[in-house]
Amino acid sequence: MKQVKGFKMPYSELGQRGDRVKAVVNRDVNEFVKFGYDETIPTKVEEKTKQFKDILPDMYWEGQKTLKTNAKDECRSTLVGLLGEIAFKSKLALGSGSKEYATFRFSGVDRKTDSELVAYAKHVCQTADFFTDQLNTRNVTTELITQTIDATMALDDAIDAQAEAISVREQKSVERLAIGNELYELIVELCEVGKRIWEHENEAFYNDYVLYASSKSTTQTEETEDVVEETTNEK
């Protein structure tokens, strides 16, 4: 089930609020003890805030996914180029209307998904083994086939790397939201207690616990960083 963001402030503001609440609770810790809190409550806020801040934002993980996707696309382009060279030279060597040429099934390469392209490239390289002598007359050499096999393996690995980057992005998005909700719930509770402590006693201290009052970010467009729901989109 998709988690729901339980706070309106941006993620960056939540981290800053965690720092601020830790500071004022530390100042007023003796008062919080009277409400049943342990003296270590400021440390708890500090640890939860640090845990939240230590998770890199979604823009970082999106960047990593983009890098892996670009690398995969480069591998695909290289492989398509090699297959095109083999196809053209094989047509010269075997004849475009021959049964031998037809066994390669040289068509629709650009329409294949990444995984389909990997399987197809393996088929082409294996098929070429049956026509080594004929293909050599048009320089479909062992070296060219080896390059194509290597490019196929590179694309296969790049597909896995892209999928891993997408998965990590999803995991970190979920993790950051869950910890963010936990931190928010903690500081909301402490702010309610803090306001109760200083209500009618100290207006400045009371305002320290008004969660949104002094935050400029509440007048800005709310930052949205929903839980990522994404799967690999192959070409």
C-alpha cells in the first residue's frame, strides 16, 4: 500500500524543524520530564532528525537512475550498430533472397525492447557460426562477432544496472517518507506539550513550539515527493 505524506512542509523544512525542536526541548527538558518524558528526549529528536537527513533526496536517486539509463541507451546504440553491420555484410555474402540469409531474421531491430534485443543479438551471433566461410568473404570476421557478443553482454548488464537503480530509488523514497512521517509525528507531539508548558507563561517560548508560524516555506508551493511507483520502461 502506498504511504501518504503526513505533513505539509517540504522535506528540507522538516529537517530544519527537527533541529529547532531538539534545541528548544533540550532547553526545556526539565519541564518535559514533568509530562512523563525521559531526559534523553532531546537526543531522541536529534537521532530521528539525523536519520531523516541522512537519506539523500529523490532528486539524487533520480539522477542515478538517469545515469544508468543513459549508459544502457549507449550500450543499445552500440549493439544496434554492430548488428546493422553484420546484416548488411551478410546480405552481400549470402544474398538477400537466400534461405541462409533468412535464418538471421534481420528485421525490426529498432522496434525490439532491450531484453528482446539481447536475445536477438545472441541468435545472430550463433547463426553466424553456421556460415563462417561465406561471411568471411565480406569481412564478417570472428573479431566482429566477438565485438557483438561483448556488446550484447554489456547491454544485458546495463539493463540490470538500470533496474537496480530504479529499485533503489523506489526503496529510498519509501524509506524517506516513512522516517519523515515518524519525525513529524514526534515533533508535533513535543510542540503540543511545549505550547501547553508555556501557554500564559512565556509568549516567546510558546512561539518556539508553533510549528508553522515562523516558517517561510509555508507560503511557498508545497514540495511534493511522493512515493515512487515505477518499473523499467524498455525501448
